[in-house]
Amino acid sequence: MSTRLDNYLRLHGRKINAALLKFLPSVSRKPSIIHESMRYSILAGGKRLRPVLVIAGAELCGGKADDVMPTACAMELIHTYSLIHDDLPAMDNDDLRRGKPTNHKVFGDDIAILAGDALLTLAFKLVAENASKKKVDLRAIVDAVKIISNASGTMGMVGGQVADIKADKGRWKRLKGSEFSTPKNLLEFIHLRKTAALIRASLVVGGRLAGGSLKQLQALDSYGTCVGLAFQVTDDILDRMGDKAKLGKKGSDRDNQKLTYPALFGLENSHKIAGALTKKAHNSLKVFGNSAQILHDLAAYILNRDH
């Protein structure tokens, strides 16, 4: 990771964490257990990638971090709710997340489900509250709700997760009669929605709230799609080759016969796919000239990360 990107992530990460503490309900409020569960997963760590991307998108279009902070935090709440639900026994049945016991292991399945629901609901409250920022056009708030809803629901993250579940345990190898004609089509469908949609939406929403032009928003959309997919490809590679202690997990997608890029294309070709996506991401930023260096650094980091 470049020093410039590291400093950027640290600076905005501190601001985001402080804002999350302010926005999350206190454990002193009843019923305390649900608020404790929400805070447990949100404050367990993480790169805060999605809220940082909201800020980066806004800054590239002339805005400031404070102008979009409620929406930036909303994207982290949505991401975390999805992780809580993904980890449940009915889904991926994971025991560890970010090196700590998963939410349902600490609070039980019932509270974990409700904590995820509560985080999603709070997220849209925060987007609405972004209207209190004087520099934000109210029409942009409406657009933000549409963009985030599409990226989070059955047209985005939820739809991708459904397809991923249906492909699990080797079922992707038996596609005859399926709505997906090939494993490649299914893989792209899953990760354009499950991973890339929320990353793309974070950038575009940031740019829209800052009053970005159509060309700027299109560039952020293209970049977000490419780095979102590249992030997933490298994640799949790390699942095969990475240090599980660094990744904060145990088990593997290979053991679960999941449909992944290495499973379908092999490790060498998966590295090539990630490289091609990263190159396309860099090219998407030409409209911003030299002002998009942070996003260039981020694309390079995603390609070469080790956890």
C-alpha cells in the first residue's frame, strides 16, 4: 500500500469511526442487547472501504467528507448487516469474522438477524439525514436512496447472495435447466451484484451528493465495477493462497465447493483477470486528470493485497 493511500485511509477511517460511534444507538438504550449486537459487529474492525469510497467520490466531484459522512456511514452499516447475515448457520455458517467470533456466536441467531435488520434500517435513516447538510441538493438524496436500494436489494447484493447460495456445495457444476447457461455467466452475475454493486454505489452516491457531472458519475460507476470485481477475484485467490490468520477466518471456499474465480479459471488466469480489471479501472479515471491518484493507488492495492 502506498504511503499516500495509507494516510488517506487512516485519516478518513478515524473520522468514519467517530461518526459511527455517534450514529449508533447507545447500549444504555432499551433493548440494550440489540444495540450491543449492532455495535459489536460495526466496531469489530474492517477497512471501512465503502464509506471511504463515498468520501473519495464526493471529493473528486468538489465535495467534502463532512458533506457526505451520514451516507458514508450508511454504506458501512449496510455492508456489516450483510456480513452478519452471511455468517449465519443458514447461510455460510462461519464462526469467525475479522478474527473474532461471528455475531450469532456471541448473541445467538435471533439477535444477529435482528441486528442486521436494524443496521439496514438505520442506514436509510442516515441517508435521509444527509439532507441536513446545506451543500447537498435534496434531489441528490432521492437519487442516493434509489442507487443504494438497487445496489442492496434483489437487483444487487441480495440477488447476488441468492445466486451464490444456489451455486454452493458444488451445485454450480450442474447447471442444466438453470436460468444461468454457464458457470462463467453465473460467476459474473453473483459478483457484479454481491461484491461490486455496493462498491460501485458508494462511489457514485458520493459523487452525486457532491453534484458531480454525468461524465464524472459514469467514470466512477465504471471504476467501481472494475475494482469491485477485482476485489472479489483477489479475495478468491487469497482464500486459496492467503494466511488465514491475516484474513481472520478459517476454512475455505474450496472445502465448501464454492464457485470462485480460481475454481473456474485456475489461479494463473485469475491473476490475469484481476490485472485486466485493474487496468480498466485505471483507464476509467481519465476524466479526473491528476486528481484521482487516491483511486489509482486503491486499485493497485486491491490487486496486490495480502489480506
